[in-house]
Amino acid sequence: MNMMHDQLDAVVVENVLIEPFAEKGEEKQHCFVAAERVDATAKDAFNRLVTFIDDKTK
């Protein structure tokens, strides 16, 4: 995701890198957002993703 974020920045495409576990000093496995039903941090990340997409597609 970091590489994709950097490439999107390089071509001036609006994007947001969301790293909620890093923000909290935690480490989780790849695709942690799939656990959004049982993990509060994953749920927050998923909701942030949905909000970003919703805001950009209205």
C-alpha cells in the first residue's frame, strides 16, 4: 500500500494512506480490514475507507 500511495502521489491522484494499527503502535496481518466485524480498529479503518470513497463519488 505504501508503494501504491507513493505512485498515486507522484501522478497527483488524491489518495489517503490509512494505517490505523500503526497509528496506535500496533501491528496486524495483511488484509486486517476483513476482520472489521470483530476488531474495532479494523472496523474504523473500513469506515474511513467507505467515507473516503463515498465523499469522492457523490
